[in-house]
Amino acid sequence: MSTSSRLLKLLSLLPSRPSWTAGDLAERMGITERTVRRDIARLRDLGYDVSSDPGRWGGYKLGGGGKQLLLVLDDEESLAVSVALREAAQTRVLGDDQAVLSAFLKLRQLLPSRMAARLGAMDDVFEHTTRVCGQPLSPGMLAGLASACRRSERITLSYRDMRGDETIRDVDPHRLVFTGNRWYFVARDVTKGEWRTFRADRVIEAQPTGRVVHIENPPEAAQVVTEMLTSDYPLYATIRLPLSQQDALRVVPPTAGVHRPDGPDTTIVEIGGADPVSLGAYLMRLGTPLTVLAPDSVREVVRRRAAAMATDNAEISPGAG
């Protein structure tokens, strides 16, 4: 057994009895008493309260009523899990469900005191801005949709649209896509034979039908969501970025534009906006070289703004500012 496996086994055995001798543990785990004592020392170094009674018949006991978390995490792993749970709880990515917050609090209580103190220090300095995540979304609903996608099982979907109208339809699940603010469920509408996106927080019920389906040539789910999110603008601009598609996605996120490669180091992006002025201002804020391919109205806004900025910074008299 590896060291990690032995420590996990020890943590599972210790609460099962009021006390364990080194010999009993060694026999149960198939190791030597010397290894048992060494592993007990490791648990103590990790911050677990393992006490021992003196004398020949003394044994080891796990403190805290024997209700320690049966999980061994190093410092970096503890921080990673805790930060992820905190993020999920505070940004409401899973709505108002208490499961995430409960898991976070349990982790804080059951981790060794040393790590709890470090996490407490992080709590004092972490802040979050408000995010709009729509209606509450429970982890149970998200897990149910994910399971349907994985099983490729047709479901009967009860859905409430943006106007509040409720519909019931059979859909073939494909993928779940997270945009940073909301979860979207991508599925094929069986009756219409069309690929659709559904906001997961508007799903009322997802009832399995027991029918497994095979989807041929499914679309790129993230692309479907991106096209849906960028399809309602009155004006679109097409730009060329001197960047690979991977780098271009960092500059213009997939929720803001539709990307296509134009060679290994160039990407064409289509971006929607309300009008030429606001769209041109957005392009200027990208802070990267770009070429506006169309329309002329947006290109002219960018040209004027760039010319004005160049003029303002052409000459600065000594002592100005």
C-alpha cells in the first residue's frame, strides 16, 4: 500500500473502535507495527488529533468524537478545494441551493486547525462583485441534466421561457455550457429536429424517458451557445486579429464574438453591438492591433478615435501634466 492509501485506511479504521493497539492496526492493514507508528506520526503532522494511551495495552484514538473527514489533502489541495467552493457559494453559480455552502463549512470544520487558520485569513481579504445568474439553479438539477447528457438518454423537458410561458417537449441531451454567469443546456428538439439552447435555471423538470439515442454529427455546444448569445444585435462588425484563435479567445471571449481561424496566426471575429459608436468604442478597448473588415461605419469610428488619440499624444509641451 502507498503512504496515501495507508493514511486513508487508518482514518477509516480509527473511528470504528474506541481504541486500537498498534498490533491490531498492523494486523488489520497487513503492515508492521513500526509502519503504524510512523503513519500515526504523519497524521499528527497533518494536524489530525490522534491520541494514545500509555502502557502495554494502550491504544490509539481519533479525537473530535471520531468524526474527522476521511480525506487526506495537502495544503495546496485544501486551498484549491476551499477556494472553488467559496467561489461557487458567493457567485451563486448554483443558485441559492445550500449544498455548496454546507460543503464549504464542513470542510472548514473538519480540516486540521493549521489549514483552517490559513483559510480564515483568506476570508478576511476576499471580496466578490455581484453577478447576475438568473433564477436559482440547484446542484440536483444540474447533475440530472449532466447525467442525461452522459447517458445520451432522451428526456421530457418542462421549460419556462423568458416570457414566462411553459412548454413540455422531448429533447435529446448533448452538453452543458457555462458562460461565466449562466449554465446553458444544449439539446436537440425531437419534434422540430432542431438544436436548441435552454437556460438551465429555467428548466422546471427533466424527466428521463429510458430511451437511449445515438446522435450523429453533434454540433460544437459552446459554438451553439455563442451564436445564440450574439444573434440579437442590430449591428455586427467583422474584424481581423493578428492572433491565433486560442489567443484571440482570450481577447474576445466566446460569449462576445464568433471566431474562425484565418491561418495559423490570424483570426476573424464577428462581434455584435448596438450601434457604430458603441461597437467602435468596444473595439478600441480591446487594446490589441486589429483591422475592421466591415462595416464601413464601424471602421470610420475606429479610424477617427485612433486619429484623435494619436493627435492628443503627438506632442506634449515640457512641464505639461
